[in-house]
Amino acid sequence: MQLSDLFKQAKDIQAKTQQMQAMMAAIEVEGISGGGMVKVTLTGKNDLKKLLVDPSLLKPEDRQIVEDLIVAAHADAKAKLERRVSEEMQRMARDMGIPNIPGLGI
């Protein structure tokens, strides 16, 4: 393999990596708790983008319940995000010809 081929391959990998990062940033997942009374939306960068709380929960005496439901919805969204990112990384690795290696998360 010539040096120019290695540089081309490195540029291709860099471009695909940037594409993967952009795709991951565009992912959004929704976590739900309390039978849909609390919903959170996370981005692929694990940022909390949106929080929806059913108005019926907004009573001072229900504060602890609401807080617990928000935490549960966030955990749900985070688990979904981790699965989705892992699936996307595996797909992109296959597309790049990288073999699936168990235990590496790709």
C-alpha cells in the first residue's frame, strides 16, 4: 500500500467519523414515566432538550412524586439513547468494514 493510499484512507475515515458525530448529535429520544405524565427529550449528546409535565401533577403536595417521575423519565431516555447510539455505531462500523468486536461497544 502506498503512502498516498494511506492518506486517502485516513481522510475517508475522518470524513465518516465527522458524519457519525453529526448524526449522533441529531438523534433525539424521549423518556416517559408515570404513564406518560412526564416526558423528557434527550439529544444524542445527552443534553436535556425538553421536559413536559402533565398539569395535573403541578400541586405542591405532589412535588416529590413529580421529582421522582422526572428522574425516572430521564433514566428511561438515557437508556434509550445509549441503545440507539450503540446501534448506530455498530451500523457505521459495519459500513466502514470494521468487524464487530464483542465487549468494545461497537
